[in-house]
Amino acid sequence: MIQMKNQDLKKITGGSITLGGATLITMGVVFIIGVIDGFVRPLRCN
């Protein structure tokens, strides 16, 4: 087994989600919940 140097360990990336990615996922979920709620409980505008 090869031991990696500290510099090589710092270059490894992956498995993380960015703030923008988390924001897009959250916005998508909220939008889909709103669309489903609009079909299930249609409310009139005043």
C-alpha cells in the first residue's frame, strides 16, 4: 500500500455539495410542493 503525501491528500475532492447546489435542490422541492398543493387545494385570489 502506498502512503500519500500531505499535498496529495489536499488535492482530493469529491462527495461534497456546494451552496448553490443545495439552494437549487431546495428551490426545486419547494416549487414542486407548491404545484402539488395548488392542484390539491385550489384557492381563489381575493
